[in-house]
Amino acid sequence: MVPLRNVQATDTNQRVRIVIADDRPIARDGLRWLIETQSKLSVVGTTGDGSEVVKLVHERRADILLVDFPSCGRPTLDTLREIADSGAPVRPIVLAERVDNPDLTKALQFGARGMLLDESPTELLFESICQVMAGRYWIVSDHVANTAAGIRILEAERRRRTAFGLTPRELEIIRAVVTGHRNKEIADRFSISENTVKSHLTSIFNKFGVSNRVELALFAAYHRIPEGP
């Protein structure tokens, strides 16, 4: 487990106080378990009811709010706007399944300080908390100084991921192929069958117009997929 670095709570004698808002019980419990492995973090409240979030962040004096951003982002946007209007000093970080959702840009405008994909590794969760607590914005996998820069990064990430109609799993498999992993290694890594890997590769080949792994690697390198725009 990667330890948390350089985090400062609003009160330097206390741990960073975190509220988790997610209507998926397993996701809430999983996040809580991960966060509580870090001595500098403390989960002070969880809820699956969006109507309770504002009250909870005030009552628990939360520093960070980790909030799920569903494919229909309107409930979360309403929560973020209500938090901003309430004057709560909490810094929201939204957890999204995908970046090709125009409402994510609105989330930044409504007060979100961080944007993290559900598929992100654990160390990026901790890094996003570090950066947000340090007064920066964290967008996907970059820390930036302000909302405008964050929106630019988010839009670039969205364009990159939707350019070829790639799914998150296809991006993972492309990354694995580029780094030299064989089908069996990819299957083991993502807990899927080799036939599923082959099916994903066929889909990727068709989207890119390539016929083998070498052509795939060259195409991905030329278009900077999946590293960035």
C-alpha cells in the first residue's frame, strides 16, 4: 500500500477528515477500508443518500468529500451546487466511471476540486487527496492550479478517449500489449479469460484498422494512446 504524502488537514493536529457519498454499499465500504489504511486519513461519515450529504459534511467538519458521479450526473451536480451555496469548506472529489460525460465539466464549475476515474489505481486516490488538500485541483491524473486548467485537461482527456470509440477495458488492454504482455498475462492481470482478451483485441484491431500486435503498438505510439493527447 502506498503511503500518503504531504497532506495537511485544516487543523494540523488532526487527520484529514473525509466523508464518502455513494449509493453503492460495496463501493462505500471498499473506499472506507482503503482510506483507513492511511494513518493521516479519517473517514468521519458515509452516506448513500444524496439529500444527507450537505448536512453530513457540515456536522462532521469534513475536509474532503468523495462523491460518486453516476452516468446521469444531475443528482451529484445538485449536491455540489448545494454544498457551494452552503459555504461548507469541504473540498469535493468526484469519482466517475468515464470522462466522456459533459456534466463533469459542470462539476468543476460547481465546486469540485478533484476528478478521479473509478478505474484509477489506489495510489492516485491518495495522490488526489494530497493535491486537493494542498490547494490544487486534481483532474484525472494531473494536478493543476485552477478550474480553467482543469477543464482543459478534462476536455483533452475526453477527446482522447472517445477519438476511436475505445472502452476503458480496451485502453487497459492496449496498454498491456504496448508493454509486451501476452494474452495469458493480460487475462490473469484483469481476471478475464483468454477468449475475452482475444475478443477485445479483435474489436481494437477493427477500430484502428490494424491486423496484428506490432501494428497496434505502432498505431498506439503514433496517436499517443493510451498515455495522453
